[in-house]
Amino acid sequence: MDPAERAALQGKKRMIKNRESAARSRERKQAYTAELESLVTQLEEENARLLRHQEERKRKRLKQLSESLIPITEHRKPLRPLRRTHSMQW
């Protein structure tokens, strides 16, 4: 086998190995992306659950506070009738 044939054969082997390596890399990337998507879904569900829980606690606390407050009645001053002022002559 002459050097040119040997170089061509090594080039083909290198190309095949490179394609295989690229395919493995794509598979790893796809698996990593799927794992991240799964994690995002899980975290979104947990976030929604925590937000519902927070809202429920907030409502309970507000109800508890409103029940414990002493009712305050507002006493307004009686309205006085409008009077004409002496700033203008008629």
C-alpha cells in the first residue's frame, strides 16, 4: 500500500470516527435537554403549588385578622348649612 492510499484510508477512518463522535455528542445533548425540560416542568408545578399555598395562607390570615379586630364606628360631625360670606356685595 503506497503512502497516498494509506493517507486516504486514514482520512476515511478519521471521518467515520468524527461522525460517530458527533452522533454521540448529539445524543448527549438531546438527553441533557430532555432532563432540563423535565426539571422545568417539575419546578413549574412546584411553583404553582407554593403560590396556591401562599394565597390560601394569606386569605386565612386576613380572615383571622378581620375577625379579631374591634369594629370602629365613625362619628361624623353634623353637616352645617352653607352660609353666604361677606366677600361680595349683592
